[in-house]
Amino acid sequence: MPTVSVIIPAYNRADLIVETLESVFAQSYRDYEIIVIDDGSTDDTRTVLAPLAAAGELRYTYQENAGLPAARNTGIRIAEGQYVAFLDSDDLFTPDKLEKQMAVFATHPDAMLVHAGFSKFDNAGNDLGYRDTSFYSGQIYPQMLLEWSVLMAAPCVVSRREVFAEVGYFDESLWWAEDLDMWRRIARRYPFYIVPEPLAKIRTHPTSMSSDKTKAADAFLIYLNKAFAEDLDLSEDFKRHALARMYTNVAQNLLGAGRRPEMRLVRAHAWKAMRYWPRETGAYAAWVASFLPPGVRESLIKVWRKLRYRPSQA
């Protein structure tokens, strides 16, 4: 039996999934299996994967299109490993990713989840900087509901498979933030461990769901309302603060768009944040920035990103 099951959901990724798989084949840690869940692809994904499946390099399962959470759940159910690692079909592992995370499990027998930082890149191969997720270390619940500047990414996570028997599977009713919902449920029970360096590379491109930032607030609101409903000990002040932080972050992320509709949305989100938490200074800054000329706003955002995200090679 393999120790780690690497679960890769795929939907119409014939053009990118081989590169993703090669990043797993290149792992210095070798005791793993790869499970690809083809979530109803209509392109050549099955054809591309067939030789690898026939050679025993991976396990291939096809299902009718049911969405990313359902595909991950299928992978968890058929996984044979004691540990589960997640990888999206357009993202990459660094060669020492599994080795470094499994070393943490070896030295911390109580660990249920070990994650890492990540870098982002675009289809041209440009490095978009390192995302530091070191906030998510130790007992992070409920404070994690206030943290929106950098979120954990699924390809950075390795967890014990048994944890899903305790907290349940990914919520298939969520069309976005289903991973945040899972981390939240685990964090209510267990501390998180982290390897504080980029061990995964997250691709940004026009077809990724995360690229449509105009829908983010609606999705995150569903996530937060579910969290609030499941934890009645959270105070009203805490919930208002969490909502303000969320709306502020979404507003700030929309500032890079140059069109008027997005700027109106920035102001709407900033206004909601200010109403929920009048001391949320970032909301006021986003409101003001939305009125700046596009060129000025873009220059300020470039400076802000350089300060916020250091190059991943550093």
C-alpha cells in the first residue's frame, strides 16, 4: 500500500495535466500513488492519460461532471494511502514537496494536517511571487475566519486520510471556497503544521475559477454564514469583524481591474465592510483608490504587490 495518495481532479486539462503529473513523478519522496479523477472532461484528457494509466503510473477514474469538491471526494474514498495530498490539474509540486511535509508528520505524530507556502505563476512562466501562509500555524481557529490577505491553497496540503471520517468530506454544495470550509472544520479540532516555504506552484490563467473575482464575495459569504451557523459560540462582534475583513479583501483584489463596473463593486464591498466594522481602515483605502485614474491605481497596485509578495526564488 502507498503511504501518500495524490488526488488530482481534472476537467478538460489535456493541455496541462502532463506537466502537472511530471511534477509528481519528479518527487524525491517515492512512496505515493496518483489518483486522477476525470470530472466529465469533453476534451482529450482521457486519451492523454490512457498510456500512463496502462503503464501503472496512475489510477484513472472517470465520473460525470459533478464539480471540484465531488471529484476530490471521489479520490478520498478510493485512496489507499494513509495520507492524502491534493493537487489541481493545472498546478505543480516542487520536487521536495512531499518529502518535506512527510518529515513533519514523522516528527509530529499528533499532526493531522501539514501545509506549506506557495508561489504563483502565469501561463508565460512569469513568477508572480511567494504567498506566505505562516499565519496558519498552530491553533488557528477561530482567528482564521479573520484572515483574508493570503489563503491556504489545496495543492499545499497533506492530511491524514482518517481526518475525513471525523470532519466529513468536501461540501459539494459549495461552488467556491470548499477548501477553506474543509480547513476550517479540521482547524476546529486540530492544530496546523506548516513548512514555511513555497512547495507548490499555483497557475493563474483566464480559465481558472479564482480569476473571476467579481463572484468572490458571494461565495465567501456562503462560506462564512456556514461557519457562523456551525459555531454558535462566535460573538456577533467577531462575525461582523470577519465579514468586514472579507469584504475589504475582495474590494482590494478588484482594484486591479480597470473597468467602471468593477470599481462600483469595489465601492459597494468597501461600504459593506465599513458598516460591519467602522474601524476597518483597509475598506476606506479601497474606497478612495476606486476613484483614482486607472493609470495611477495600477501603478500603486504594482508597488503594493512588490511589497506584499517577494519573488518565490528568494
